[in-house]
Amino acid sequence: MHISNFRRESNSAVITFDYAIIIKNMDAAIEDSRWYGAGVIRIDDILNDDFESPAVPAVLASADICDNQMIYRNEVVIPFNFHGHVGLKLKFGHYTRPISIFGENLTLELDGHEKYIEHIKAE
């Protein structure tokens, strides 16, 4: 995922991405399909203020998406809207420590329609 903007808005963090790989799959399908898209991740009612905003643009190396007791590592069904104790742990190649942000509402919305790249073998 290519992060183009990371900003604080009052008690929220807004992460804009301009390129993310999206894998679409269907049960029992022989092949999945690879797409790309852009959008926004937003965390509202932030519970911790001790995180450092990354220098952007930046490439996300990995992410943990926390939805209460569930943790999704590097993949999640999108778009999403999680409530409760939610957050992100983001790892960027040029930072030694991950950036952790927790709040009470976490959303991801795509900007427009994703674009098709190719079919790939289902794993």
C-alpha cells in the first residue's frame, strides 16, 4: 500500500492511500483476481496520542488491523467500519518501530472503483 497522506484532524487520524493491491476471491473458484484501488482509512476518537506520524509518501510494509479482540494481519475484508476498541499497527520500511494508533471507530472506504490487474492462482 502506498500512503500519500497522513494527517491529524482534532481527535482523528486520516490515512490516504493512492495505491493498494486488492485480492478478490470466491469460494471454490479456481482463480482469484488482483485489483488495485485508492481510498481513505480513518480512526476516530483516538485513545493514544503517543504515535509519530510517518513521513509521506511512504510504502506500508505490513499492518495489523485490530477489531476489538480480533487482529487481521495484512488482510481484511473491505470496505470496513469497526467500532469499540479498534486500531492499527503499521510498519513502514524506513521506521524501526511500528506506529500504533487506537481509537473507538476505524473505517476504510475506497475512492471510486478498483481497477482490474490480472487473474491469479487461488491459494
